[in-house]
Amino acid sequence: MLTNFRIAVEAVMPIFLLILLGMASRNLHIMSDTELNHVNKAIFQVMFPIMMFYNIYSVDFSGVILPGYIAFCIGMLLVVYGLALVVALLTEKQNYSRGALIQAVYRGNFVLMGIPIMNNLMGDEAMGLTTVMVAIIVPIYNVLAVITLEVFRGGTLKPGVIVKRIVTNPLIFGAVAGIIAAVLGVKLPVVLSKPMGQIASSASVVALMVMGASFRFSSIKENLKNLILGVTGKLIVSPGLALGAGYLLGLRGLPLALLIIMFGAPCAVSGYTMAQQMDSNGELAAGCLIFTSLLSCITICGWILLFKQLGAF
């Protein structure tokens, strides 16, 4: 258990170091608010779409495919999303914060936390199913995020405008292009795939630094209620529902263990950038990312310990 805790801490610690570096750059007045906004736009419109494309394009789908398990995971994700939507509508009056709150509850940092923790917990044999599920679940995270943030963007809801914004969203472009490339078996030349990989690996780094430079500690008090709802929903309610349902349906071993990270990982790094760029409460998204990252070391290890005691894996 101590080893799993160490792995979780090592996976989360770079997040805080990059956020602190961003905070330091703000205090040193290296970048103005205008410049931060321009960088955020570049992340959203260029870096994240390339990251989406590359992450899907580079996955080997010829490995482990479990249709029933995939259907269960997608179904549970939609259940969590639906509950988050209901809670946001009942507890928050402003659309400005509703989208960010919903996104915080259902959308996790599956990529950053999933690979190292599952490799440590279940060994190398876990990597096939883990990478396949990352390639399936992460695009769904992003599609739901685009739809949610567009719907709660404010103003009059015009279905035609919302649909147009969804289909022209840069992340959707990246995901669709990646799926097409994967299905058709497209092989990019190294001169293209190498820089794409470099951009994909640096996108989260730049996004975290910009978030750190943009975050205000005073926003914690302003968003306290929603922060509590977001953090509790992400680290306790979401994994609790998925793991409970999976256990009762007979899932054991790797498929059950993977649910811990799929549903109990901290908020996605890209959540802040998307919220900020799509007129949602970016400070709420940033606060949820910071606090879920901090507390996930404890909650993830707690879920692992609980189901190990139950003999589930």
C-alpha cells in the first residue's frame, strides 16, 4: 500500500510543481493577463487538438478489446455525468459555474494517473487494456465537456448555434481525425509524428503553468460550495458508484482495478483551459483540479486498500 501511495504522489507531484512555477511567473510579472489569455487560446486551439489526435492515433487497438466491459464503462460514465448534471442544476443557479462543476465531477486525469498506477498495481499485463480504455474514454470526456460548456455558455440557447460550435470545436476535430487515422491504419512519416508527439507531451505542461499563473487564491472562498461538491463528487461519489456497480456485476482483477483510476483520478488538466476558453468558471475548474490532485493520493489508495481487502484483485 505504501508503494501505491508513493506512485500516486509521484504521479501528482509534477502537477503541483508546474502550477507553482506558473504562480511564480505571475508574481515575477513575466506574463500579463493578456499574454496568458493568448497562450491559453494557443493551447486550446492548437496543442490540445494535436494531443487528442496523437493519443488516439498512437494506441494499438489490436490488443485487449472487451465489448461488454467497454459498454459498462461508457454506461457508468454517462450515469455519473447525469448525476453531476442534476446536482449542478439543483445547487447552482448560474450557468457560468454549472458547466465547470459538471466537468469537474465526471472528467478525470485518466492519462496521467492511469498508466503509472495501473502498471504498479497490476503489472505490465495491465497496459494493453489501460491504453485502449484511455483512447476510448478520454475522447468521450472531451465530447461531453464541449457539449456541456456550450450548453451552459450563457445567453439564449440556440440549438443550431450550439451544434455548430460543437462540431467546429478544435478538440472534436482532433479526436475525429485520430479515430479516422486509427480505423484506416494511417501511418504518418516520422517527420510529422515526432513533432506531434512532442507537442502532445508538452500540452499539459504548458496548460498547468498557465493555470498556475491565472489562479487566484481568493477564488477558493468565492467557489467554496462548488469546490466541495466537485471534489467530493470526483473522488468519492464517482468511483464509489462505478466500483460498487462493477463489483456487484462480478468484475474482478484488472477490469475492476482500472475503474479506480478511470473514475477516481483527479480532474483533467485540460478542464481549466476549456472552461476558461468557453466562458465558464475557470477558477472553479482550477480549484477542483488543485484539490482533487492533492487529495487523490489518499482516496485512490483508500479504494485500492478497500477492494484488496475484499479480495477483488
